[in-house]
Amino acid sequence: MARLGFKQILSIMLVNLIALWLTYGYLVAANPLTIKDVPGRLSCRLLVDYPEMIVYGARFSISGRLICEDKIPPQLMVQALLICGDIHTLTVNATTIGDDGTFKVDLEASFPKPSTSKTQCGVTVHVISKTVSTGLIDKKTLTMMVPS
Amino acid sequence: MKRIIEILLPILVVSSYLKVLSLSGISSILMIRRWSMAKPLSIVFINDFIDCLAIALIALTVSVLLAYRHGKHLSLLSISASALSLVFLTLSLYFYSALISLLIGLFLTTYAILLKKEIHLFSLARCLFSLLLLIEAIGVVGWILYILHGGINPYTEPLPLQDLETKMIYSLSSLTPILATLFMLSTLLLIIVKPLKPIEGSRPAELLDRLRAFIKSAVSNLSKQSEKYGAWGNIFLFSALIIPVLATLLLYTPVVNPSNMTVSVDILHYINFLRRAQESSQNDLEFLYEVLNSDRPLTLLMIYSISKMIAVDLRIASIYLPVILSPFFTLSLYYLALNLFKNKLYSSLACFLAATGPFTTASLYGGFLANWLGLSLSYLSLAMMIKSIEQYSMKPLLLSILLSILSHLAHPVPWNFLIAAVTLTVLLAVAQRNSGRSILKFLAVFIAVNLLYDFIKTRVLNFIGATVVAESIVSTELSPDNLVNFWPINVFMIYFHVGGAFNFPPTYIFALLGMAVFTIARFLKFDILKMWVLAGLPLYLFGPDYVQARTLQNIPIDIFASGGLAIVLEYFLFKDKMLSALLLISIYLLYLNNLLRFIVNLPF
């Protein structure tokens, strides 16, 4: 008759603990049914005020408002992306949307100085929830002046 | 009639599975034009009613056919269940209708194969693989049409052919964090379960012995059967060399990347560093000093030299560098795998899995150029070391040391993994007393020279080096808090980090199988691979999302995956050659879909 020693008991306990931990991970964190709680396309409108012109090296703001049919959903954020010039690198910043739906994002070009005195930049404003895009997007092309 | 059942059963199981998935409202996180979005996994062929009706009718047909042949109560039960599925359909309860059809499909499959032996498992598997192959082929056609046509929504234009394959794969995505974590824990688990042995003479012990005997004989005879599939080996290797190059070029075409954005995140850092170094240096010597004082001088010098040689700016040199890095990585991985498997087919397969799987997609998103080069050199170094051990020769060992030092110069992380893996292997060998002293001497020399080199670079010359980077990561990034919050961090890493590049479940399934194979077929060279994974475990458990991702990026997971597939293919080659061919084509298309899906969605 085989007997269980200390090593076997410890081994069984550890295996069970790891199995429980993995099961918890699957059921709680990675459960596919919880992913559907992330909001899809919201029944909201996004209004954004852009500056007329931006200047390389100077900070500027993009403000706006989210207008929803119902209450503004919690934990929403606005992420603004700036893509300028020939190098096409990104400048990103994000801010939380207030309870009244307003927001203000500060941006500053943090890429190498363009060689031209004027360049075109694309600004994209996304409304995101828990890092997932809600599909609400607004875009505009701005002119950036590059001081000599 | 038997043939009809063989064809209808896989169709019933797959279609009802997809429909249950669709009607349950489950979503997954997909990268669509650079953005990670929650996309419902809804699949509608015609409309929900007709789809469910067709599935219920297939279930009814198979049930009737089986009842006709056997007339048993169980067949009659499935006819009743099929009728119930139709009743739910008339009540517009589509989800329950599809769910019953799926249960009938699974029940009838078990019934027909195990209880009645009506159909053979391999015949059914052949039909199932053919069906999956068809879905994969349609997906590839969809992506190719999109690349030729372009558009706004990559999943629906010009035809939604690729949508079905994507949703089918992403339906398994919730398993990815568990599978990846299980793979990372597997070496530790093997140590934990070691004291648990089945009682001698019992049925489990007998089964385990048979499995061991099969795997051992399959691993030692890998070359015999599969060498007949040399053409497949060539196809996989050629594809692994050429496809990532084409992908890199495609990334900057107007159809895929209309805004011509720099898709790889870290490229900006390379450009900025080199520009700053150029501006702050008075002469070439100062520039060289600046570059050598970084943690990845070889990569930076490579970008700079290419930019000077072919007179292109640093951005162009950086974004197209994968055209060189990827084939180099493929060749070094091939050489390493060849030293491990002694088999061309499975070595080529490992290369193909890496070239089209998470390693390449993550590298393209992140622009991990230095990591790409560093890991290639580390793999070559390891291959040379295995060669030196097998031949008891110093010459390959010297080459191995030289390559590891080059790896140190290319990027600190792969070098750290290599040294940690070899050190753990030495400790394991000493603890088990199962390796010759000469082998241990070889490994000790390798470690000592590398550590001495790093010591001189970092502590004597005060340059930045691998151990300094490792110290910094361990002291600043690793924390018990990350272990407490492991699952949210890990799920975020899998779904969102580098665009969800690591969210590809097949790799982890095959790799887990490979880990089992490498454990049973005990060789020192496989132990080094296992120790490589063990070296990454603390980083994976205690690190934040980007450290976890970098760990997955730097372990030879595709060699494990190839090892796992090798055993399945060897079994099929032994039992049913047609099935092995179907599996190989399915794997090819599955991974090709993964790369195409990723690169098409990489730019805005």
C-alpha cells in the first residue's frame, strides 16, 4: 500500500493552489462575458474646440464637451493624438471627462523640430473607456508654425 | 451514409459553436486601425433565424441517420433534442436553439466515435481540419483582397471574408492569459509535481509509461518519417524568410498606411538618440563614445551605418530595418532549432511560427529593433554552445562567447536571459549530478567570460551594460503589488499591450504541448530552453505589463510550439498521412492570417 509523504502532500497542495489561482484568473479577470461590459458605441455627441493655429514648442489645449442622451457614463477619458510633419510621430495626452461632460487636454509637440517653417498636423480626439475606444472620434487638420 | 455523418458532424459542431458564441453577446478586444476596441463576436451568415434553422436541421439529420443505423434510445433522445431545438427556434429563442444543437453535435460525436465506433476518429478529424482549413483559406483571401482594394473597415471590406476566421480565433482569446501564465509556470509546476508518481503497475502508470515511450521514440526518430516532407520544410523556411519582409514593406504602402505614420513605437527613440548624439558630438570619436555609452550600441551603429551607406534619413533606415533583422532572426532561429531537433521540417516550422506569430507582430508594433537583433545573436550563441557541447570542441564555444558579447552590445535583455538560462542549467546539472564535468566546464567558461566582459564594461569603464539594466529593472519595476494585481495586469498586457500582439492562443497551446515533450525527452539542450523560461518567471509574476510582455518576447516560445506540433505531426504521420498534411496547411494559413490581420490594422 503506497503512503503519502510530506513531499506528496505539499505537492498536491501547491498544485491545487495554482489550479485555483488560474481558475480565478479565468473566471474573474479574463472571463469573456465580462468584456461585454465595456461600453460599445455611446449614444453621445462629441463637440471639440481646436485652436486656430499651433506653434512648435508651445503648449496648447483642446477643449470640448461630450453631450449624451442619458447621463455621462463614468470612467470615460479623452485621448488626443497629434501627428505632424514628415516624421509622423505621435504626441499623445489624455484627460478624464468631467461629470458635466467637459474636458480639456493639453498637448505639446515632443518630436524633432521640423525643417520647414510651417507644417500640417492632424489632431484626433478619441473618447475611451478603460483603454477601449468607444468609437466616438473627432479629427481636424491644424497648421503648425515652426519658429526659427 | 457513414460518409454523410462524417461530413455533417464537424459542420454541426463548428457552425453551432460559432452561433452560440455570436448569440451569447460575447466580445473580444480587437485592434482595428491601431485602436483596441471591444468587438462583439457576432456571426450572421444569412440571418439568425435561417442560420439556427439550418443548424437545427443538420442536427436532426445526423440524429435520424444514427437512429436509422442503430435505433437505440440514445439516438432517439438526440432526435427529441433536435425537435426541441426547432421549437425554441419558432419561439425566437435563437441562443437556446443553437446551444441545444451544439450539445447534440458534441453528444453525437462522442456517441458515434466512442460508443458505436460508427466513424473513425481520424476520418472525423480529417473533415474537421478540412472545414477549418476552408475558413482559414477564406480569411487569407479576404486579407489579400483588402490589401489590393483598401478601405475603411478592414473586417468588412471589400467582402467580410476575414471576419469569420478572426472571430473564431478571438473566441479563444479569453484563454490566452491562462495559457500564457500556465506556460510560464510550467517549469515550476514540473518541479512541484515531481514527487507525485502514479503507483507502479496501476493503469495511470501504464498510460504514462506508454506516452513516455512514444514521445522518446518520436523525438529520437524525428528525422526518419518527416524527412520525406522536405518540401514542406522548404516552404516554411522560405515563407519565414520572405513574409515578414513583405509585411514590413506593406506597412508603408498607401493602402495599408494612408497617413504614412511611423507604426513602430520605439523607432522615435532610436532616431532621437542618434540625432542628439550627432548634435552633441564634435567628431566621430565623440559620437562613437556617445553610442557606446548606450545599452544597445550595436543596433544604433547599425541604423546609423545603413543610413550613411545608402544615403537615407534615420527614419527610413529604422522603419525598414526589419527587412534585414527578420531574415537574420529566422536564420539564427533555424540554426538553433536544427541543433535541437536535428530535423529540417520542425526547425523550419519554428521559424515560420516566429515569423508570423506574436514575436514578429509585437516587434513590428513596438519597433523592438535592438531586441530583435539581440535575440538573434543570443539564439546563435546558444546554438554554437550546444554544438560545442555535442562535439566537445572549444572552437564553437569561442564563437558562442563572441556572439553572446555581440548580443550584449545589441540589447541587454536577451543577453540577460541567455546568461540566466545557462547559469540555471549549470545549477540544475550540479544538483542532479547528471552531466559530465567537461560539459559543466564549457558552460562555466561561457558564463565567466560573459560576466567578466560585462563587469569591465559596466563597473570598470562605467558604460551602461546588461547587468546595470537588469539591476534597474529588478529594483524599480518588480514588486509584490504586481503579483497581487497579477490578473488585471496580465489581461491588460495580453489584450492591449503592443496592440494585443500576444493575444494568439494557438502559440501557447502548442508551446504547452512542447514543454511536456521536452520534459519527457530529457536532454541537456532542452533543459537550457526550460531554464530560459524559468529565468523569465520572476519578471512575469512580479513585473508590470510591459515587463511581462518583454518576457514573453524574449523566451523561445516558438521552439516549444514547434516541439509540440512535432509530436502531433509525428503521431499523424504514423497513423494518417492525409491528416498531417491537412494540419500543416491549416497551421500555415492560421499563422498567415494572424500576421495579415495585424499588419493591416497596425496603422491608423
